[in-house]
Amino acid sequence: MSRLYSLSRKEGWRQYVNTPARVAPVRLNPAQLGALGEAAKDEYDESRHDWHANFGILRTPQLATVHDELDQIVSTNRQDPDRIRGAAVIDALPGLGKTTIASSFAREFDRAELRRRGSLTDDGHERIPVFRVGLTSNTTLRTLNRMICEFYGHPGTTRSTAAQLASHAVDCVLSCETRIGIIDDVHFVDPYRKDGLDVSNHLKWLANELPLTFVYVGVGLAERGFFVEGMTGKNAVLAQTARRWTRLEVPPFEIASDEGRQHWQGLLKATERQLVLARSRPGMLVDLSDYLFERTTGHIGSFITLVSRGCLRAIRSGTEHLSQEVLDRVRIDEASEKARQQLAAAFAAGRLSTAPRRRGAALTQSS
């Protein structure tokens, strides 16, 4: 089965939901690795590169907290169709796993719905528990409706008016008994511009019309005034969004508290267990704890990028382990690179430390 798919189409979403978790390659020791022939070594290395880029989702405290809050919101949204259901908003800085958190929650929900209710509705339609679309910088009311219809594969997507597309989108959701709608990259909607306000108002209309829970994902939505819908002054209190949407934040890892330092160490230990390097060892990443925080500022997206690129370099260079020397040769996102110098000075001066005072629980990995 091809691993190439798009979550913006139901076929891609089904593959994401149904594809079994990847299986890690067998970890060979240096002698076993050296005994491989050229072709076998090349195939083994390719499988390790694939694994390190896709070794599963680490159940961080941030992910666990937001999943629990999403579960409460979805599980209590049992109102009859004539009543408004609250929406959830995952609002955080880039590189903190917002999309991963939303998609992984919806995947587990999708699996559970199909187990309980079956793949067909009582009317014989395909049951699609979740739809997911991602907005763009030029999303309009029409394109939003079109993207929802395209997810379901509606045949009238290319030849319908804006009003017809809206009607088709409602019909798809109702016929397929969809219960969660993920709208990603909501920060592209500017509520202070007319087209952005039109999209914002249409999202409210969809929430009124559809008996499902919307999960919106975006960057800096509160700062962008999204919850006040472009209103200012006294009119801001009239905004419906702030009353209907529950904002869920995803903070980066922090080392100002002992609990935060334990969580950081737990992330390193959980990641260590996933690495398939011939000379890896327990404590390999923990020994680099300060350095890794300095490089990534506690952003899990930056951390995973650094580790996966470091593993590729370690394999290709033959070092087969991660060290500061190996990782110093890896560049990651510009935000982390810019913050590195200031953090390095604080660690060198002893003002910062990632060492916890007491032992913390390790993180777990999910498929």
C-alpha cells in the first residue's frame, strides 16, 4: 500500500486511520551492521530513514491534556440538531504539534465510531465520522464549501454555485453522519477583511446547521482578534465566537519548574527508545539534555526535526550514534537557530538547567 496520501480527501483520511503502525527495523549492533553486503546495507539504511521520520506519536503531556479536553468537548456535544454545539480551537505557536494533536485525536475517534456503529449508516450511506480540510491564504466562502465537498468526493464540486456548494456540504455531513469537522490553518482567515469576515461568518453558519463538533487549528488566533470576529470597542462583546469556542493552548516544553524538567527528560527517554542506531545506548539523549533544549527551545517540532536529521547524518557518516558533534552539523528552523545563542549563554552561566530534582515518569508512544 502506498504511503502517499492527502488528509484533505476521504480516501487519504481512511488510509491515515486504517494503516497499521510502522514496525521498527531490527536494531543491529556494529558487528552485524558491518557484516551486511552493500545492497542489504543500503536497504537497511533506507528502512531506518523511513522509521526515524515516522516513528509514531509521542504522548507528551501537552498532547495528553488537549486530547482529554477534546474528548470532554466531543463527548458532551450530544445536543439535538436544533441546539448549537460548542467548538474547540487549538491555538498555539508554530512547531508545537497542533495539527498532529488534532489529527491523532480524530483518528482514534474515527476508529471508535466505526467499531461501534459500522461502516454504513442506517440509510446505506458510507459512514465518515470525521472530515478534515486545510485553509489557504486566499480561502473564500466558495472555496471553503468546495474543499468540504472535495473531501467527500461529491460529484458536483466543479460545476456548482457557492450556494449549491454550501447545500452539498451540508448534505454530505448529514448523509455520512459525520461527527467531527477539522478546519486546519484557520489563521489564514483575517476577520478584519471582508472576505475573511465572510468566511468567519460562514463557519458560524455551518456550526448552526451541522450537528457535529468543529475542531479549529491555527496560530496566534487570540492575538489576531479571531475570537472577536473583527469587532472593536464595545461591539467586541457581541462576538459569538468567544462564547461558543473553547480555546485549547499547546505550550512548549519548559524548564523553569521541576515538573517541566521531568517532562523534558521524559521526552528524551521516550525518543531514545525509538532510535535504530548501531551504537545508540540508554541515556544517549539524556546526556545531551541541556544542549537539545538549547537547540530547540522546547518546541517538539524542532526537536523531532533535529533528531531525525541527526539520525540520517549518523547513519550516513557511520558514527551510528547521536552526539553534540553530530548534531552541531545539522541546521533546523531559523527561529530555533536564532534563539540558540541566548540559551547557550544562560546554560553556560548556570542560570538554566534541564536536570530534574526527582525522577519523572517516561512518556509513551502511540501509533
